[in-house]
Amino acid sequence: MHALVATVVHHPEDARILHRQIRALLDAGHDVTYVAPFRERGVTPWRELTAVDVPRAAGRNRLKALRAARRALAEHAPDADLLLFHDPELLLALPRKRPVTVWDVHEDAAAALLTKPWVPKPLRRPLAPIVRGFERRAERRMRLLLAEEGYRDRFRVAHPVVPNTTYVPERPAREPGRDRVVYLGQVSAARGARELVELGRLLRPHGVSVEVIGAADPQVRTLLREAQQEGAIRWYGFVPNDQALRMVSGALAGICLLHDTPNYRHSVPTKVIEYMAHGLPVVTSPNPSAEALVTGQPQGECGIVVPFEDPSAAAGAVLRLREDAALRERMARTGHQIARARFHWPVQAASFVRRLEEWAGVAPSASDAFPPDGLPVQGGPDPAALVGSPIATGTAAPSRR
């Protein structure tokens, strides 16, 4: 199968798109052409891919990216068996002549408008019904994959769910430490940027550092830079998911301080699953899905829930974990057990690939593409494979079907 995958909004090394879905397709022996903003993000594509560079859609600057994406998709769609796109914006850029088309729905787009700083406040609520209308028309014209069970109610018919799980090692690489906590993921005001900074200030006198791993929205970048200069946090910016997870390993706790917004109420934060997978206790705000995950499982608790927008309570939870080694180790062990049993990506990877093969009408791949230990057959970005990988600008290497 030749899959044409596209995004103009997400980072080209987005964990769901590249490290899980594209990697699963490659591991199953399929060809992938990937349309994404490589140059603007400073990314060298994997050698296994045919890469097509387009501008990035950011803030209110989206028209140029959509025009470029439309040209790229029109050019490469005839050679593809399936088109998989990841941004609702790309509904406006799909070519008329295209293969079986699949929209991977990452978020509740209408609810997300309420927290998008680039959308004028007076327009946020009025735009929501328009977005819902686009979604309803889309499901009549193409296939949909959903990232969350909670998204089902937005659509008229049932669509398969491919949840945001992760690769869970058979055992964590390191035991949780005592001198640093980590936040992994995109940083924004609604995701707790100000709370992370204040948490850093509160923990610094106790010898505990706050490490923030992830790109930041423009509205909070100055806040993070100033906090880093002050010594309140260590902000690393965007780090590819495989490297970021190695950095997470061995921390005292993983932090998730989402605000109480509609877009987060029915979503399981992937970062929480990633913390659990790598043996970290979790400190989270009471997002319903996160709270149920860390405190409502039969295996026991694997984290501490603190009130929304309360960095003092978060600091108290971190210090409690620091001083109670038995609690820290028990929560780390329990979280890993839950993650390994329920959220190990290779199980979902096989189902995801089979679904796309079925929709594209191609022969299924070999069943051994997803071994039980979760190690990929072809692998991800081996450092040697990142050297000299070509980026096409409107044209790409011939298909390897």
C-alpha cells in the first residue's frame, strides 16, 4: 500500500502521526509519502519516507500553507492508495481526484476554538456550529478515525477509535528519582504554562527542578524564557518523542496541569499515559479522564490529583512523593503495570494498519510486523538514517510500490 499522509499544523515529528501511525505503516512494509512543514520546523525526514515540504499553518497565517498543501496533494494523490490527513483545515485543500480519504480526528475542533488565542474572542462561540457542520459533511464524504472514545457523540454514525497510546517498555529504564519533575507536550496557557512556572518557583528552594519538554504557543513563550532565565524552570522546547521519553525516564513525577476547558474534559492526556509507561508517578489536575486513570483503576493509584490552577497544591504533591519513597515507588510500579496492560501501542498499531488496508482494498501485511515486545521491524529514526534524507518541494521520489 502507498499511503499519502498530510499535515500543515502539526510538527512533522508529532508523536501520533510520525512515531506511531507512520512508523506502524513502515513497519508493516508499506510506502509512505509525507506532506508536512519540514523546513520551517528544521526537521530532517526519515530516509524510509518520501517527504514533501510545505509551509506551516500557524495562527492566522494559514492560506499559503493550504494552497501549497492543495498543490502537493493534487500531485501525489494519483499515485497513492489512501490519503490520511490530520488537520481539519485540510478539508479545504483536498483535491477532487483522490484515493480513499481518511481524516484522523485529533481533537474536538469546535471546543478547541474556545482556547485558540489567534481566533478573536467574539468569533469563538459563533464559529463552533460552522465547525460542527464541516464535520458532519466530512463524514459523508470520507472515512474517519477518532483519537478518543469521547468524540463519538459528535458524529452521526460510528467511526473506529485509534487512541493515543504509546510504546510501553517491558520495564522502566530507571526508578523514579528525587530531584526533578517533568512536563511533556505542547505548552499553552490552557495546558498550565503559568502553573508550571509557579511550580518551579515553589520547588526550587527544595532542590527540585521543573523540566518542560515541548514547543510553546506564542502567547506563553516570553513567560517561559523569562522563567528559564530566572532559574524557575528548564525549558527544552520541542524534542522528538523518542528522545523526549528518554529524558522523562528517572524523574520524580510527571506533571499534567490542564485547565478545566471543554476540549480537555473527555480526552485522556497522552502525557499521563507516557509518564505511567516510563515508571513515573503522576501529578494531575482533575481532568475527568486523567483522574479516572490515576485514581480509579482496580490495580491501585498511580498518581495524585490536585485542584485546577493550584500550583501550591501541585508542589505539595511533589514534595509528598519526594519524601515518601514507598509511595513513589508503588505508584510508579502501578502506573507502569496499567500502561503495559492497556496502552501498549503495538496492539493498536496492528488494528490501525489493518483498518487502512481494508479501506484501501489492498492485501493485508504480514502479522509479524508488530512483535510482542513493541520493537519495530524497520525501526524509527536511526541517527544514520537522518543524514542526507531528501525533501521534495512539490515533487517526490518515485513510489516504491
